[in-house]
Amino acid sequence: MRLIELMDGASTWSDDDTTIYVARPWSCDADAVLVSPAPDTTEPVERDGVLFDYFLETFIAREVIEGLAGPADQRCQRLIAYAEDDA
């Protein structure tokens, strides 16, 4: 699933013990996975031969997304900027 698609389902994220991992380079079109329960570390995880880097916990991503307005691609870029600069 692409990060932008994963963001579309943010309202259905019910488990706060879930973490988002995204393949590098981070972009709205990058592959993303939800990992639950959240690992005790921010080390990368591998799924189907793809290495995914720690991105954000879902409860943090949900809070950031809820505060953003605009088209999905702009909100996605702002979420990436948050993960890179503020997390």
C-alpha cells in the first residue's frame, strides 16, 4: 500500500499500539505498512523482501492529519515533513 493510500484510512486506525513504517525514499507514493504491536525499537522492518523504516506511530500521524487541510497529496507531503523534522 502506498503512504497516501494508508493515510486515507487514518479514521479507521483504532489501535494506538500500531506504527507506520515506510520504504525509502519517503514520498506519497512510497510503500507503507502498519506494524502492530509496535516494536520496542525504531529499527527498520522487512516485509516481503522490502525494508521499511520507522515513520510515525499511528496516534501521532492521526493527530497531524486531522489538523491538515487541502488536497491529499499536500497533506501527505506535510505529514512526511513532520516525520522528518518534528518527530
